Amino acid sequence: MLKISKKADYGMIALMHLAQHPDRTSWNAREIAESYGIPLELMAKILQKLVQKGFLVSHHGTNGGYSLARSAESIAAAEVIEAIEGPLSLTNCVSDDGLCMQFERCNIKSPLQRLNDSVVQLLSRISIAQMNQQQQMDLKSEHLKEAPFSILKDSPNKLGPEVDCQVTVPGPRRNV
């Protein structure tokens, strides 16, 4: 199963949080961790790693905390994942350090390498800013989900016996 670790998830959550609040100069680890229900110690370690890798700047003092070291547009998801987890690889044979016992006879290493490269390229094209934009669009669509259509109960079924209900959607009429 292709899976991004919780640490990488939390790193991207923290970066998105900072990108969503450009009006504030810095956020401390406790504020970010509490906002998302993430253990403070884990968040603090992740933020330190993001400072070491150049994604964040650490501000010391009573009003200290963390801020983005560069624009959210210039931070790719692949960079964040690699900074926290190391090189991205779907299997050992496509990683920098891995060779399996089947490597010489393997008939899927080349397709896996191409698949791995495609995943890395895709993640390299997705910025924290784009993820933030998508999340904002998703939040707006959540408001639309409250009443996007109405089901007309007890209306005469003009569509035939196989259709149980009629659905109306704002805009052009559609029947389901």
C-alpha cells in the first residue's frame, strides 16, 4: 500500500496552517499541535526538522514560534515528504539503498521505477499553496452540501417503475 507517514502528513498540515494565516508573524508548536489534535512533542520534532531543511524559520523569545522560510507556492509536497521521510520510493528496488534478492530476475522493476518516477513528479508539481487552495474550495463546497438538492416525496413518478425518486437540482432540471 502506498502510504505517506503521519510525520509527513503533520509536516504538510503545519506548513498549510502557516500558509493559511499569512497575517500572523509566527505560530508556536503548541498552537499548531492543539489546532489539529497532534501530540505536541511530535509536532515540535517535525517543526525542527522543517527548520533544518529550510522550510521554516524559528523565532526565539516570548512571541517566538515558526513562520514559512519561503512562499507556499515554492514548497512542493514531494520536498516536504522527502525532508521528513527521506527519498520517495514505492518499493525497495526503486530506492537509493535497496536491492532485493529478485533484482536480477525481476520483471516488474522497470515498470515500478516508471510508476515511482510518475508519483514523484506529480508530488513535485503540487505546492502547499495549491493544497491550500484546494482545501479552501472543498470548504466552500461543504457549505453547498447542506442543501444542494431536494428530493420530492410523494411526487408522481413520471420516469417509470424502475426509478424510486425524483431529484431536483438548482439550475437545469435533472431527474435521477
